[in-house]
Amino acid sequence: MTRARANLVSVGDTPYYHRIGRCVIRAFLCGVDEHTLRSYEHRGVWMSERLSLLSKTFAIDVCAYTLMSNHYHLVVRFAPERAQAWSKRDIIERWTRLFQGTTQVRRFCVLTY
């Protein structure tokens, strides 16, 4: 059963979290697949750029990360004090950097910008 993030993450106890993401069996995230000799090195640039975008968009700091052939490790620091200073407009601007948004959100953006 899923749990709300508020029940999983306690920024008051620790703002730092270590996350791991894995690929499925025989899938490559980064590096050269020895069986097919295909190179997936370009994905390292993708991941680096995406992490940079996410840290600028949300109230997180990327402290460290490493990309391995079939998984990655990521250490992030949550910064809720930064997010509390954002206006509704700031939040919508940040969210729409990543997602198109609903019709209502797009109308709001057109009317207020």
C-alpha cells in the first residue's frame, strides 16, 4: 500500500536523503553494454542536465550523485524554507517548466502573465 510523503519524509529529523534508482534486468543506464556493444554514455549528460533542472525548479539541493551502468545514487537536501517564500505564481511557473498543466492552469498563466 502506498503512503503519503508526509509520512515517509521528515525534514525536521533530517533534510538529507539518499535515493537509488535501478534499471530492469539487462537494461543499461550508462556505459557500454558488453553484450550488444551499444554505448549509452550520452545518458550521463541527460541525467546531469535533468538533475540540474529539477534542483532549480524544486526546493532541493543535489549534494552528490553517481551514475552506474544499471543504477544511480542521489543524495538530496530538501529546503522547505525556500519553497515557503514562493508565491502562487512562482509555484505555477516552476511546475509548468516540467509539465504542460491543465486547461485551467494554462488560462491562468495567459491571464496573469
